[in-house]
Amino acid sequence: MTNRTATHLLPVDALTVDVITDNVSDTYVSKTLFAVSEFTNVVNAGAGVISGETLLAANLGYGLLLRTKRDDTEHTLLFDAGPEGAIFLRNVKNLGLDLGSVEAIAVSHGHWDHMGALPEAIAAICEHNGSPTVHVNSGMFNERGVLLKSGAVIPVANVPTPAQMEALGGRVVNEDGERLLLDGHFYYSGEIPRVSSFEKGRTDHLSRPGPNDQWRPDPFLMDERMLVVHVRDLGLIVFSACSHAGIVNVCTQVQALFPGLPIHAVMGGLHLGGVMETLIPETVEGLRPFDIGHIITGHCTGWRALHALAEAYGESVSQSAIGTTYTFAADPPGVAKPD
């Protein structure tokens, strides 16, 4: 595809987002008007009692089920899956979600907490609906490690390879460039340019091609991708699962790709916890020019960043949590219009 790929993204009438995997379980957290809580969702899925068994399990990672509708056409895409297959499948079951409707999987980047559950997800989808297309890029399959303060390197779990995913029934598209998915309902990016003055990645991230190679610094994680949906009459919904690129860089690229369209919502992890907390003030101010309607933080954002964003932007900021459903539409069901 050419660099004009983004211009062919079609506006959809509605987008529904189910949070299958996230770090936080908090059904009591205040919700936006277009969100439905975990309690409500599990009851609607058939739970006769609220209990540990009928609720969802949080774990370190991210995974969303995205459903779009445009006129009479509907599409379903899985964006990441999370770190561990059994919990992913448990959460799907308790939410009453239909994996058989999943046509494609888009992977944000090659880290275990986003790809570890893919084997079970692909196998479950194939049981009900043929072979899902799995969108990845070649940079996702290096081995990864973390440099500890002691100077030691601890490897992290390898992600499933294209061959392994194909053996399970997935049809893998392993390309580095941007692309449109599912009749132009989704934009899956290429590399995200690193242009801001302060988003310089993490010096403790390392990678290597294979187990016999030397570890090398990998602060930028250039394999990371974002996903964008254009909802008619609202604007762009931007999914940045971990924001290793830096969320200001992500929004800068979105603005360049889709000039004139507002960013209605940014959803995902902003990777501003721990050693990244020093970037919080610059990130908060760096987001101001984009006039984002809703910032829905999850996964690796960190509580200090969430508090700083809420202090700066008020009710436009909210906490993601597992089991929550978000509906983006000009007239979402169940939301009363103001008089």
C-alpha cells in the first residue's frame, strides 16, 4: 500500500470495545456515559451470582475485542490478547463473547504481555470460524530482555512465531508497512516516527535475534504499531496498547495521517509508570494541543500519570478496567441525550 493508505479508512457508524485483558480489575471505578461495567456485563452474559468465579481476572497485559458496524456490514477484530491463555479464555467466557466472530487479529508489538495468549486465542477462534488473519511485522520476533540495576540481563518470554501461529490455524501477514483491515474499517500503522523532544524510549529494554547473539539496546521498540478507527460524526479512536513510541508521538502521527479529523479518544497503555514517571509533566502538556475528547488509560500507564492527566483534563480522563464495554457512536444505545 502507498503512503495514502490512511486516506481510504472508512468512517463506521459504531465501534464497540470489550476489555478482555488489562492490569486493573475495578468495577466500582466511575465510568464514562458510553461505558458498561464488568458487573453488568457478566450478569448480562448469564451469571446468576456475582463471585470470584463469575468475574474476570486481571493480569499484566492488554487485549481488546473491537466490533464495527457500517451500514449493514459488521466486522470483529482482536487487538492483542494478553499474557496467558487460560485467563484470556476465562475472561472471554465470563463476558459471553463470541470468538467465532473474530475475523482478524492485529498485534501491537512483540512483547509477551500482549502476545502470550495468542496460541489459545487463535485455536479457540479456529474452532468456531475458520482461520483468522493475524497481522504482525518482522520486528516482533526478536528475543527480548530487561537490563536490571545490577547489570544482569533477564530474558522475557518469547512470543509465538509466525510458523507457530500458522500451525494453530492462523493466516499470518508478516509485513512491516501500514495496511487497512476488514473492508477499510481499521487502520493498522507502520512504524511510528519518534519526533518529540522527550520520548526517547527505555534504556533498560534489550533485544537479540537469537539465543546465541549478544544483547543490544532496543529503547525505541520500532516494531510497535497503533490501530485507528474513524467513527462517523465523532472522529478518530486511537488504540495505543503500550505507547513505547510515546503517546505524543502517536498523536502527532495520527494528526499527520488524518488531517482535519479530531481525535475523539485515545485508549490504551501510556507506559508512564516506574522509570518513565519523569516524562509525566511533559507528556501531559504535550497532549494539550490535540484536544483529545477522551483519554482512557489502562495497562502500563501508572497511577501517577493517571492522576496527573485527570488533574489537567478533568472528566475527559478515565481508568480502563477489565470487563468494561465502551460504545463509540454518535447516538450510543442507552445514553440519554441532554435536554
